[in-house]
Amino acid sequence: MKNCFTLILIFICINSFSQLKSKTIYFEIYYEKDYPIAGGNIVEREAKKINETTTDFNGKAQLILADFNSEFELSFTGPHVRFKIPKKTQKIIINIDKKRIEYYNNDKIFKRKRIKLIGF
């Protein structure tokens, strides 16, 4: 009985330490202010497993991340955009026409960057 209890305790401890912390990031992708990009593909470039998502008709998508050190790429029928995601990010808005990416936390912008379009 004592050995059985010890084994159960070991499995519980191993399971709790092996779980990764993941976070859902929400995206809004626009070509211009009121023109969302449908079918845009967002891919984690350096992932061991394929981690990607596609925007819906409203230009919105969500991606579950475990590693914030990766580089991400947005591709669609136009130029590609590469970017990194800061850890405290909850939402990202990308405007292709203005060449701008905005990072949000608690619905407040905390970082705004110019983006370089690749392939144009």
C-alpha cells in the first residue's frame, strides 16, 4: 500500500511539472481601416510542432502560444510580414496599408511598431 501511494504521488508531481503555460493571442488583420484580410495565414516559424491559424472573414484569428521567443509570419495574397510577440500581449492589430503593428494588453495599446513588408 505504501509503495502504491508513493507511485501515485510521483505521477501527480511529474504531471504538474510537465504542463506548459500557454496563452491565447487574438489577432485583427486589416489592409486598410475598414477592410479586413480574410484567409491570412499566421505561422510560428521556429516551432517544433506546426502552430498556425487563419483569419476569418472579419480579419480576426486566435493562436495559442507556449513560446514567445519565436518569430511569426503573416502571409496572404500580398506581402508577408514577420514579427515577434512581447510576453504581455493579449491582442495584435496589423494594418498593412499603414505598415503598422500594434500590441495590446487589457485593451490598451502598449507598443506600436512599423512593419517591413516582405515580397513587395
